Amino acid sequence: MTASISFRGVTKTFPVRGPGGARQRTEFTAVDRVDLDVAAGEFVVLVGPSGCGKSTLLDLLGGLTRPTAGEILLNGTPVTGPGLDRSTVFQQYALLPWRTAQGNVEFGLESIGLPRRQRAARAREYLGLVGLAGFEDRHPHELSGGMKQRVAIARSLAYDPDVLLMDEPFAALDAQTRESLQDELLRIWRRTGKTVLFITHGIEEAVYLGGRVAVLTSRPGRVKAVLPIDLGSRGEAQEAQDLRSSPEFARHRHEIWSLLRDEVSRAQQLEKEAAPV
């Protein structure tokens, strides 16, 4: 089962200490009145300048924090906390170094009380899904960065969440590995039909992965535009072509950069103003 997501007027503020300490506490607004709908089984990418609240939105959807105003619905039900219907893949792999690849995938299954034999079978199944069959007994230090991220993805998928939240999962990887894992992720998404909300700073990554791309403003983050991405069918034949060099890809990339340019400049100016003299 996949899930639909709805952000309705979502605002999140954080208390900050002013120059006078606790007596001058103020509020910092990370995201402001965000409205965004994600259909069940859709792959949506969030892009925006640094500090615009992309990760805050993922934390809110993950139930790690609550909105100051507005609400987030998952299949029409308000999100009030973490749940097994959502799983997050971070930039840092967060693998347990003393566990093998299989042991890391099994870790999440232990928390839901799955019997040992079923845990082992499911871990092998999902390691195979991410292309790591034969590497079940390797420890993290024996795996490349790309392989570690594959283990993290397998761990997130193994307990069958409805929604996969991905917070710049490929940012730390080299360009070749990143592109390879982008293709792998699209293959997994097509096979599993999960609802995916993916954060990136990379415009090309956003265009390549997203069925739609939501562009956020500089702080506080608001939805500036949501753009559909039409690159045609992405079946096996299409994947053999270099989509990144196509006119359609270039058009989408230019459209997103045109929306982001002013926001990036504004974010840089805000950073300068906030920097200590």
C-alpha cells in the first residue's frame, strides 16, 4: 500500500536566544504556510537554497517534530508522531559498524518483532533488490560509499513503509556513483511503487529523478512553484539514452534554475547579515 501526503498551511518556528539571552528570546521561522500534495506512488523532489527548510519538512512528515501551525496528512490522517509507515534515508549512512550488511538490514526488522528466519529471508531479498546479493556478510568498512548507501536503502525498504523520505542521500558520493544510484533508485521505485519525497541541492538530480519538482523560497521556506517533469517513458530502452543531454532535460533544468537564482542570492545575503562582525 502506498500513501498520499498533504501539507496544509504548514508553519514551523523555533525559539532562538536574542543578544540579551533568555530575556530576549525570539522566534525563527523555518517554513511558512507550506501547501503541497503528493499523490500515492508519486516521486516528488524538493529543491531550494541552503537553510530554506527542506529537512525541516521531512522531519515534520517523519513525525520527529510537530508543526507550529497547519497540519500534515498521510492518507487523510494527521501525522502526530513517527510511524512504521514512513522511513528515512539520510546523507550519512548510519550503519552499525559491528553488524554485517545483512545484520544492518535486519536491525529494523527486529524492532517490529519479526521472527529470526523471516528477518534473514527478508534482508536477503532487499539486499538483492538493491544489487548487493553476495555481499550479505560484509561489514560497513568493507563496502564502498555507494554500497553503504544501498544497504541503508535496503534497511529502509525492508519493513515495507508506505513512504520513503530521502534527505540528500547521494550528496556525499562521487559523480559516477551518484548517477548509478539514481538509476538504481528509479528502478526500485518503479518496482515497489513507494511514495517518495526526495531532497536535493542538485538541479540535475531533481530533474532526473522527479516526476514533479517543488521549488522552495529562501528562508522562511515557502513553495514557490511545483513543476511537472516530462522526460518521456523511463523504461529500459529510454534509460540507455543520455537523458541529461536531451533538449527536454536542459529546458527543465533552466526553468528550475530561473526560479532558484533569486532565492539563492537572497539566502546568501541573509547569511552575510547573520554573520558575526
